[in-house]
Amino acid sequence: MMRVFLFVMLMIISICISPSKEGQASIDVSANNAVLIELNTGEILFEKQAHEIQSIASITKLMTAIIAIESNKMDEEAVTSRRAIYTEGSSIYLEQGEKMTIRDLVYGLMLRSGNDAAVAISEHIGGSVEGFVYLMNEKASWLGMTRTNFTNPHGLEDDNHYSTAYDMALLMRYAMNNPQFVEISGTTAYRSDKRSYSWFNKNKLLTKLYEFCTGGKTGYTRKAGRTLVSSAAKNGHHLIAVTLNAPNDWNDHINMFEWGFNYLDERTFEEIQTEEELYEFPFMSESVKVPVFDADEPKKTDILSLLPSIIKRMLGMM
């Protein structure tokens, strides 16, 4: 059986040094509250006052979106009410009496943060905004969002409307298991048949700042500050980040993601070392051990992603 030996080229001049999990304090975030979790397991990789109750602004719409998607009414048309068109804040500029599918409204909700879309969705699915809010809180309770309470579907300020960074991570983790949600959350532009122009996603991580971003939702009110939930995937790892009241949220998320991916790559290498046959070769009067892989049984993790971890060990000997 053919075997493939992994050898590290010493002339690589730029590498990422992976921090240990104990080095969480080295992640500098502007956010008052933050959390980074692994999507598949829910493991918390980094947190900063993640369980503190705060205003959350428009990331509320993650709950509105997933309830709408799970209602199986995406192709039904909602009729826009007077209440919807007079909802303040971000808008997709619905007109009273206008009909639009729930699907289009969810895209308008997620990409453009339309508060009018949130109300139209709520009234159609819940029978009223209040009826829909009841569904939101029932869902939150079912998901274990124990420090969350919703009073509206859009996130406009209300003293009794709140959540935590961790609870919102739980919500995003759940939603990311729904293929329709994943598609909508990761869409950069969408045009409804009822519009002559496209809606472009406000999430700059997705559209231009971070190539590994797979989706998310932005938010802002004067009281809540900038809020952001985002997801990213790299080297077979999937992460979710949440920040509340973060003046520099784009960079916060990029920094958390990069730290998280490096940490998981490092940990993956450690796990492989304990499971696989190791090949030992001399280096700088010491020896370096690297895994030997069976060519007929490729690993789930791209072994190239582990090069920084291997090189780190070699540099530590110099």
C-alpha cells in the first residue's frame, strides 16, 4: 500500500503561529460582549462577558428569519399593513396593500434589515406582531436561550427586548443547520420580482472584508451600538462569532475567526499526533515527528492547513 510522507519545507517565510486556548486574553476586541463558538459542537472557544444581558438591535431578525423559513409559508404572499409601512428605521420601502412573498420579505429582512419586512412577515405568520413575538419567545426557550426576551420582530429599542452574545450564538448555530437559512444568510445580492433593482447585503464581512465569511446579520441602534453575528468556514472548521456594542465589529470578527481557525488547526494536529503513526526525522540536532498518512484513506482535514502547526514546532527548536 502506497504511503505519503508529509515533509515541511523550511524555506516558507510566512507562517501563522497558533495560540493555545489559554491565550484567549490575547484576542483584542472592541466589543463590550463577545463569543466565538464552534458550529458543529457548540464549544465556546472565546468569550467576553458573553452571558451579560444587553440590547441586541437588528440581529433580532435572525429569529424572525428562521421562524419564517420553518413556517413552510415561504411562497405565500403577505399583504403589507399600515403598521408595517410606518415602522421606523431600516426599510425595503413596502407600500400599504402591497403583496410580496414571505421568501422575498425574508431576503429583504436579512440583506437590507427591513423593519417593514419584519412586521409584514410577523403579521402573516403569527396573525399579528404580538402573536409572532409569542412564537419567537417559545423558540428561544426551546433553544435554551435562557437570558433572552423578545418584544418585537425587528429589534427596535424596548427595555424588555434583550439577549446575550451567547444566546445569539445558540440561535445562529441552530439556524445554520437549515439549508434555506444558510443560502439566504450567505447571499450577497437578491432581486425580488416586485422590484426593478437588487437588494445588496449590508454584511461587509460577507461582501468584501473576509473571504471565509459564510453569512450573518448586522444591527445598530443608539442604545445597543453596533451588533453583529457572523459565520465563517476554513480548513474544514466552521465558526460562529457574536459581538454586542462593538465599535470595530468587522475587525473583531476577523480577529476572532483567525484566532479560532489557528487554534483548531493546532488542536487537530495534536489529535492526529496521538492517533497516527509518526515519522521521525532529524532537525537542528533534535528530531521532528510528523504523521504518516495512508494515501488510500485521506483525512477529513486538509493536511496543508496543519503546516503552520508543524513549522511552529520546528522553529521552537531553533
